[in-house]
Amino acid sequence: MEIMERLTEALAYIEENLMNEINYTEVAKRAYCSSDGFKRVFSIIAGISPAEYVRRRRMTLAALELKDSNCKISDIALKYGYESPGSFTRAFSSIHGLTPSDVRKSKVSLTVFPRLFFKIHIKGANEMNYRIEKWRNLMSLVERVLSQIKMVPILLLIPESCGKNSTKTVDMKKY
């Protein structure tokens, strides 16, 4: 669990410094790893890079500020790290699909990217039922699988004459 505490500490640093330039060396130091190592681990766990996470969070905060305050768009752009209102508008539009002035003019729905929280959830301690079947007629197999209510993983043994891969696993989550 120590790794989760370290990542949470690094994420807290990012959140506390969203209005500033993020020092990824400092973030990595809080996570007790290298800068590249942190970026890699973060991307694997979160599904986006730390830089993209920061950009999305800043745009969320900027959108909320645009809706709730009368500050100039250029001031908000500077506050969130953009050198010009034009670059801020392009970044804002890419996230929200609207320009900052459109948000000001009307009550619109915006995309919000909430703060990330790292939480570990371990599954797999329970036994799992499975069966092995030889593949002869794919359609009849699929029909049988779909007609059953139980979600049981199936391991298909495919004859070598059907291709290079002789084993396939069917992901029942799709059904």
C-alpha cells in the first residue's frame, strides 16, 4: 500500500500547484521514483499522462471560474498558465467543445474532469468456474454461450488448420 500513499502524495502536490508550473521532478520525488518512472506509472494507472491530467484539471477549474465570475477571459487565461487568450481559447475549445465567451453568454453543460484518487481494489480471491470446449462451429458455440445466464469464461481450442493461434479466450463481459 505504500506505493498508493506515495502516488496520493504526488497527486496532492499536483492539485495544490495547478495554478503554477508543475515541477515533475518534485512530483516524482514525492512518489519516491524518477520523473520518467512517475510519468509511466501515472499513465498506466490513470490512462492519461500527467501533463494531460493537469491540462484537463486546469480547464475544468477555468470553466467553473468563467461561469461563476466576471473576470476577464484574458485574466483567467493567464491565471491558468496560458500566455495568450488565443491559446487558452484553443485549449478550452478542445476540452469543452465551446469557446470561453460561449460559456459566458449562456448556461451550457460543460465537461468536468474531477480530481483523481488512487484506490486499490484487488479481485480474484474467489474461485472461478470454466470449461474447455473444442471449436467446431463458432456460431453454435456463441449461441450456446449467449443463451446461458451464467457468465462463465470459455477457453476455445481451435484446430491448427484454422490459423496460427490455437487457443482463444472469449471475454464474456461483452455479452
